[in-house]
Amino acid sequence: MAELKARLQADLSAAIKARETTRMAALRMALAALTTEEVAGDVARELSDDEVQKVLAREVKKRKEAAEAFAGAGRAERAQAEQDEAAVLTDYLPEQLTDDELGTLVTEAVAEVTDQLGAAPGQRQMGQVMKAANAKIAGRAEGGRVAAAVRAKLRG
């Protein structure tokens, strides 16, 4: 079993014993999402820690989007609950990159693509730069932030 999934299950047991309702709800939903991911497809399989992190990142994103929707609908209490659950799940993700660190990694990715192409990449090569950047970033920044940094670097 993946180490991260085992940690989630242990933390869920502790949250149940301590009667921490927000933590309990967030961990239950996360574990349900992991189980769904494991049984998706033809063959049930164990997820690696990297795959578990991707699922958790997706769940955090869902919570943040739901919080925005609830806030927009005037349901501040429910929006806060979604934000609290997102915060619980964020604790299990790797530390997010600062803007400076992200910029450095994007610059390195542009340099790699430049070496491959033999010329400086333009907007048309954004996909290639994104692929190289995402390999370096490995889930430590949201896709939107990465895309914005790559666009800015390719323009500038």
C-alpha cells in the first residue's frame, strides 16, 4: 500500500476518535476518491504515492471551486466548510513553489526546449515547454500558475 494512503487512513482513524468532523469528512472523501481511482479501468490496482498526490490535488481543486461557488451564491458557511476541507487535504501535498522558484524552473524548461529545437521557442512550442516544465515541477504548483508563467516567459 502507498505510504501516503496508509497515512491518510491512520489520520482518519485518529480524527474519528478525536471527533474532528471537518478533518474526518475531508479524509473520508479523499479516501473514497482514491478507491474510485484504484478501481477505475479494467483492472483494480494500487496507486503510487505520486498518483495519490495527483488525486489529492484534484480533490483540493474541487473544494476550492466549490467554496467559490458557495460564496458566490451567498452561502458563506458552506463556503468556509469547503475551504477548511481543502486546507486539511493541502497538508498531505508537497510544499507549493514560490513564484521565484516557479520562474526559475520555467526558465530551465525553456532552455531545454531551446537546446532541442536549436532556436528560442515561441508560443507555438508552449506544449513542449509545458511538458518540460511539468516534469520539473512535479505537482508542486497548479497547472494554471505554470501555464501563466510559461506564457509570460515565451512572450518576454
